[in-house]
Amino acid sequence: MKHVWFGALVVSLSLIIAACDCRLGGVPQVAADNQSPTVEFVSLDEDLSVRVGMAVTISYIDDDPDGVATTSLFADRDGDLTTPDDQVVIASGRPQQDGQTQVLTWNTEGVAAAPYTIIAVTTDGEFTATATALGTVEIICDTPVDLAYVTGIASASMDGINGNAIGSFADGSFVAAGGFNGSVSIADSQEVFTSAGNQDIYVARYNADGSLRWALSAGGSADDTARGVATFPDGS
């Protein structure tokens, strides 16, 4: 009987200690599993073209249940982040905002002219979420071009003149052809032709410096026009 009473006492003491541990927070807490972040674009759902140096507004939403993730954004030519040679880092390590819309401005100054795919990468160190904008951003070069010369072909007729074809030669000279109504003035009236019918053909050959080498017209009583020209290595 003594052994039975002693065993009951030990069991009672064990229950009391366990109860005290619960009240005092002595039960070990199990850490919650890390959860994956998310990211999605709000803007750039259509293709966009901008000149070099212009700003592009990018909006996205990122979220991380653990509150530790960061988001980086990239502009990539082939849409593949494993080939870093063709990509531009737009932003790096931006803290996630718990599902709130984030807006940033991408300054394209110095960015090479090309179409770019915009990619967002959100990571918490263990899990990574990636989003790709539906529309591409095409950067257009706005480098000024030096104007070599200006020359003109004009018509006083209401029906005007059309330039349907142009061909170039290895020495930089070129030939232009088309049709005209009434009269046509070529290279500041160096040559003036009058149509024999409703519309006639003109052909004008220019030197590399833009000066007129020769010009001619042809046509009958009906409509005539030049639709194309061909040039050959011998200059003809």
C-alpha cells in the first residue's frame, strides 16, 4: 500500500508541474514555416515607346507574409535574367510593402536603344517570386543626325507630285523617280518639265553632294508614273 500511495503522489506532482509550465509559458513554441512572397505588375500591360532620357513609371504590388522580402526590378532585352550582359538594373532591394502598390520612376538616360522586358524579382532569402510585365518598353535613340544637304522636287499643280522610288550608288550619289501632274521643278528649277498627259514620269540623278547631275521626264497622253528604280555596280 505504501508503494501505491507513493506512485499516486508522483503522478500528482507531475501534473501540477505541467500545469505550472503551461501557465508560465514553459511549453516550447514551434516556429511558423517561412512563406513565399508574391509580386505582380499593375502598370505596363501594353507596349510602350519612349525616347532615351525620358522617364518610365512602373507600378507593382509585392507582399511577404513574413515581412522580410525585398524586390528588385530589371529591364532585360531577351527576357532572360540568367544572361546579365543585356540587362539594366532599374531598382534593387526595395522593401516589400505588404500588398500595397509601389510606384517608381525609371530614368532611361544613358540606356541603350532597344526593346526591353521589365521583370520584378521578390525574395526573402529562401523563396523567390518573379513577375514579367505584359508590355515591353522600347527605348528609341534620339541622337541628332547631321544634315548633309537639302534638295527639292516640286510641282505647282493641285494634284502635286509623288516620289515612289529612290536608289543609291556606291559613290554616295542617288537617283529619284516618281510621277507629276502639270509641271515639275527639280533641284531649285534647274530642270522644269511639263506633263504631256494627266501624269508623267520624272527621273533625277544626284551627285553625292546633293547637286543635280541630270533629270528627264517621259509620258504620253494617259497616266504614267515610275514605281521603282534599280541601280547597278557600274553606276548605271
